[in-house]
Amino acid sequence: MSKINKKKIISELKYVYSENNTLSIIFQNNELLLGVTGEFNNNLKELEKITETSLYSRGNSILVKSSPEKNNIVKNAIHFLTEQYLNNGTIEKKDIISSINKFMINQNHDSEKKIEYIIKTPKKSVIPRSERQKDYVRALKDSDIIISAGPAGTGKTFLAVAVALTMLLEKKIERIILSRPAVEAGERLGFLPGDMREKVDPYLRPLYDSLYDLLDFEKIQKKIEVGDIEIAPLAFMRGRTLKNSFAILDEAQNATDTQIKMFLTRIGENSKIVINGDPSQIDLPNKSLSGLNKSKKLLGHLNEISVIDFDHKDVVRHPLVSKIVKAYADKSTEE
């Protein structure tokens, strides 16, 4: 659909309020209604569970029965999910979770401003799902070096890979380098079975997964073969200078001060470097050797470097992940 048609369809959604706190969301396009509600109304059931409301699909309408406040939350969530379906042709569970995020459902939010944070990749449009994620995307576009820290599921790696991929496809850079510490301590690759690729692939698999989620498998493989995308363990980065590149170091909590310094000082002309990690999941035998938090403190005052700290409220996986992260964080504070 063209942008004009999308706007027209969105504008044709009607909201009718009745007695007994019932809201009817009326769709003029039945195909769109089916896309939003999902097979066997699975999307509605998930939204119903998250918002603790009663939702029904009848005819060309979605009926909402709850308090006026929750009705309004569902109204804005349905509007968001409609946009998601029009943009991507599908709705994922994480989209439903995000649809009730305050950043996305705020009625006063300027929809034109929101566009600048949308990352359009060949397979889907990626949208920041919290205020910190929005700050992170802005930093990924504007800063030379970005250091981000926070729990699993906050989008640190996925958003960075999405921005890097769009820059590569738009020919703003020539190469993406994705790296991780290959093993928990010392990168002792020789102790692992198989050839070099078989040794390091298990540790780099999450980086491949992010790429495949954004671009077709065959196209990713071709770009890896010609060197447009390089996925390598941190040990292989020493001695290089990265020009016209977007380099991402993932799981940086398992890199030492010296290793992070080595990676950061690879930066060359027209390049960006991203350092990502979760300080709560350090696998080094001596946790004090981790260089992630030290790099934030040491370099955060530099104008060219952006530091983003995520917390459990930025988690966009299953709602339970956020609760688990918060529970462990609270326990750590008490201790």
C-alpha cells in the first residue's frame, strides 16, 4: 500500500462509545481487521491478557469492555498495531507488548517526530519501544562511539544491527563488523572442537540471528562472503583500523579494560563503534576485570561518545523477562 492509502485506512478507523463502558473500534477494511486480530483472534487474546480487559471481535468491529482509562489504552494499542500491520504485513508478540508502552500510546506524541526513529529494513520496520531506546537510536545515528549497558531483552544488539544494516544498504558505510568475546575468559579457542569457524560460531550465533531477522538469509550470506558483513571474535580485531565501517562489540561485560580499549581504538575515518553489554551477567572468573562499566565512567564525559543505560522497563521480550530482571536487580540492591 502507498503511504497515502495507509493514512486513509488509519483515518477510517471509527471509535464509538456506548453505555456500560463499552468501546467499539470499527474497521472499514476487513482484511486489515483480520490482520490486527490475528488467527483465531490470538492477538486480541494476548492484548486482553496484558491489559486485563475484555475484548471481542464482532463483525467489522473490536469491542472493548473495561474502565474508561483501560478502554483508552486499548484504543491506542489497536491504533499502534494497525500501523504495525500496515508497515510490516504481520504482528508479532513483541509488537503487542509494545503497543501498551507509554511512549507509543501517548496521544500527545507527535507522530511526525516518531518517523525519524523508525529504522526501515528490507524485512520489517523497527521502531524504538521506550524513551531510552529512542535515545539509543538517536545516538547510533549521531555519535561516533556508543556505549550501552543494561539487561537482556532491551534491544541493545538488535537496534544497533538494524541501524548498521540500513547504513550499509544506503552505502553510507562499506562494511559491518560484529564481534563478541568468544569464550568467557581468555578466548581459549584452541580447546574447542572443530575448525576455526566451528569454534567461534556458537558464541556469535545471536549476531547472525539479528541479521537474519532483518534481511533474507541468502542476501546476508552473500554479504558475508564478499566481506560487506564480517562476524568475528574479539581476539581477531587486534592490529586493525576500521574505515567506513560500523563495528559492534556485543557481550562487552566479558571483555577486559584492555580488550575494550583495543576495540575502541580500531576506529578510523567515517566509522562508528558500539559497545554493548549486561553488567549483571559477567562470566569472567574475576568480575572486577570487566571493562564495560569502567569504560562508561572513563569516557562518558567526551562529547563524541554517547552512554545509554537501560533497565527492566526497557525490556521488550516476554513481559516476564522484565519482572525477572527487576526481581534480580532488587535482590542485588538488598544484598
